[in-house]
Amino acid sequence: MNTFIKIFGAVLLILVVGFFALNAYIYNEKQAETIQNQEAFTAYFQEQIVERGVADIGMPIEGFSGGLLIQAYPGLEVSDFEGVQTFEGHYEVSSQGQLAFVRDNEEGPVTSAETTVSKEGYATLLENISARLEVPVYTLEDIDAILEEINTRENISVQIGESVSALGVTVTPLSIVEDSRCPPQVRCVWEGRFVINVRIEDSVESVEEGIEKGKPFIFKEREITLHRIEPTLFEEGGIDESEYLFHFIIRTLYRSE
């Protein structure tokens, strides 16, 4: 009888220890998987937000600071940068709602990259935006949805006959309607006009419209503006249509609910 009790107790002890060991292993594996996923999500978010930001405003020499990210992504809010780490400090939001840089190491050397958002900073930024928009991140598609929400403006460059898509619309310059801009080295009382015939379309509808430089055209929930033309001035003797490069700003007028 005593032998049976001893054997039973030993088996029970092994089972209990094994149960807790298994649970600890599962927990550690899940923790490791969670950390790995978070690192992958942060890397993807950083890659995409930088890539799209560069397409809009160009590549900053030292990388993106908080201010430059806000410039590139109109859907970002100052509050999104609370606690976001940089190469030499972090961001805080003042009581007046302004973005402020706080240096963490007062004794260290100051560099021109002090306000550049770090890898850790992008992780914090993603967490803050996710919480504000109430979009939990479980997949890369969730990050794409977040980027679509904050990216309410795109800059595109296109030539005659080319098509470029951004924010759900496709822009195709068709022909020059008018280029009465003042020629270089000539004093003009009127700066002239530039009008281009453009096809604008989405998956449902297509329209053709004459768009004048600097005057927005509204297509559904998008505002399309021709804001710059190359060459910048009309050249005497004329310009071949194939030489023009048109720079448009496409902006979302209404945020999704």
C-alpha cells in the first residue's frame, strides 16, 4: 500500500511539473512569436511610411523627423508622436498641442539627426496611430489600412499620354489646351495661363476635364490640382508636348469613418 502511494505521488508530481513546464514553454513560445511579429510589423510600417513619404516630399538627408512625417502625411496628428523616440531623444506634445523635441542625453554630442525618428520610434508611432484609429494590428493588411487612413494626399508626376494612379484615381494628361505663360526674360503685365485636358477615372467612372494650373478640380471625394509644370516657363519657339512634365497634388477631401 505504501509503495502504491509513493508511486502514485511520484507520477502525480511528474504530471504537475510537466503541466507547468509545458505551459511555461507555450507561454514563452507565444511571447517570442509576439515579439517577432511586432518586430516584423514595425519593419514593414517603417519601410512603407518612409517609401511613400519619399514619393511625396523627397528623401530627407537625415531621415524623417516628426515634422516631416506630418508634412508628408496630412492624416497624422501631433498627438500621434507622444513618446516617439528619435536618434537622440523623444517627442512630447505641449499643453498648447505643439510637437516638442526633448533631448534624453544632455551630455552627448548634438548631431543634425537628433530629431530623426528611430526604429523604436516607428514602433511607438504605429502603436499610437493604431490606438487612435482603433485599428488593431494583427496582419500587414492592417498596417496598409492605417497608412491609407493617414495618407490623405499624394504628389504625382506624369507626361502626356501616361497614366499615374494615387488614392484611388488615375490621372492621364491628354493634350495642352493653352500655354500663355510669360516667356523667360520678358516683363509681362499678366503671367498667363496653363490649361491641360486630363482624363480622370476610378474603377466606376471616367471624365475628361480642362484643368488650369493652380485651380483644384473635384472628382468625387478627391481634389486634383496641377501645381507645377516643367519647363517652368513658356519658351519662345514653343515646346513639344512630349517635353512637358506635369506635377499634380491629389488630396482626399473626406476621411473614412
